[in-house]
Amino acid sequence: MPSIVAGGVTLHYEESGSGAPVLLVPGTGSHGRTWSLHQVPALVAAGYRVITPDHRDAQPGLTLADLIDDTAALVERVAGGPCRLVGTSMGSLIIQELLLVRPELAVRAVLMASRARPDPVSLALAAAERELADSAVSLPPGYEAVVRALQNLSPRTLADPRAAQDWLDLLEMSPTDWKDPGLRAQMDVTVDTDRRGAYAKVSVPTLVLSFADDLIAPPARGRELAAAIPGAAYEEIPGTGHYGYLERPEAVNDAILRFLAT
């Protein structure tokens, strides 16, 4: 896997295809390979060069500014200059803040499963997950799989016996490593203040893409984010939860490709 060293940190990434570069930024605890099954093939087929980075091997004290610097380094040194940016969840947070401090690095931006401000539930969930990671508790993989499915998937998916079982099997085979220091560091990077006023200064063409059944970043929060960004487009994918880009990839890819091509 190729890598660059930026600010003393090694950043690993993969790239596929040729053409105008698109950088895909994953969410908390996710790696670049998250995009490999669905988004990378669709973007490559559409004529893009797709760059999928991993987040840095983080230690305590990781900040959003660190992740913004990492993304800026990837744009400058791997993409070779301004490019299209696509993120989900924490990846979207990184991009939307990059649009404020380094707008010259972005051609267009797609923000999936994101928000501009916290609410009591999002703050409580973030605090509870940090508490779990800091404890000595080990969740049984089967139990954690059910909880993750309920949190991140649409009721429509869970109502389909075959799809639900496939997801439960997949989630049980890939349990969260709550003792991973990198994951724990990323848990401190959250939307904990109201940024709607700041996002009024964003000048990069932006699409906010929400998932209709998302419990982590509900569509209402996505609509607020789009309303805060001047000229931003908003689209909502039905029958999808927080994992919408994996749950209904065809619909998500269609929305991304239509926006990036304009």
C-alpha cells in the first residue's frame, strides 16, 4: 500500500483508475477499503481517479485539525492539486471544515451522513461510546452486531430476512475493537458545537446527502447543514440508515456521480 509522510505522520492510501481525482474520506473507525466494494468501481467506471486513504494511526490527543491537515496533504501530494471530495460521517466533518480553512483544495464536495450541530442524543451517544472504550468491558460479538445493525441500518433492510441475516453475519465477523487506541482517539473528533454560522462562509459547490432512516445523523440535521452552506444542494436517499452508502449503493452512487459531473 503506498503512503506519504506528512507532518511526521505516515498516511496510507490506495488509488484506482485515471482521470480527474476524487478523494474519499471514511468515517470513524473505518478504512479506505470501506469504499472499495461499491463507490470505487462506480467512480472508476465514470472516468475518475479514486484515492481512498486510511486515517492516521492515531494516539490520544488527536484533533480535527490533525485530520484536516492529513486530508490537505493527500490532496496536494497524491491528488496533485484541487480535487473532488466525498466523505461520510466523520469523513464529512473533516471535509466541511477543510472547506473553511483550505477551500482552494476542493473542486466540489459531497457530505454524507453529516450535521452542522450536535443535539442531546448525538452528544450522549458520543460520550457513551467513549465510556465504553475506556472501560474493561468486552461486548459479545453477537450482541454488538445486533446493536450496530439497529443503529446503522434502515428498518426496511432489517425487515428483509435474508438481508438482515447477511448484515448480522458480516457485523459479527468484524466486531469493533474498542481497545484500539486509534479508534479511541477518533472518538474525540465529533460535532460538539453549532457550526451553522461558520458554514455560511463555505464557497465550494457542495452536496449534502442524507439517509432517510439515519439515527446517527438524521435527515433533519442534514437539511440544516445544507441550509447553512450557501447554494448547497440537498438530497435524501430513502430506505437507508447511517450505512446508506453500503446499504443502497446504487442510489448513493447515482447521486454522487450526478453532482460531481455538474
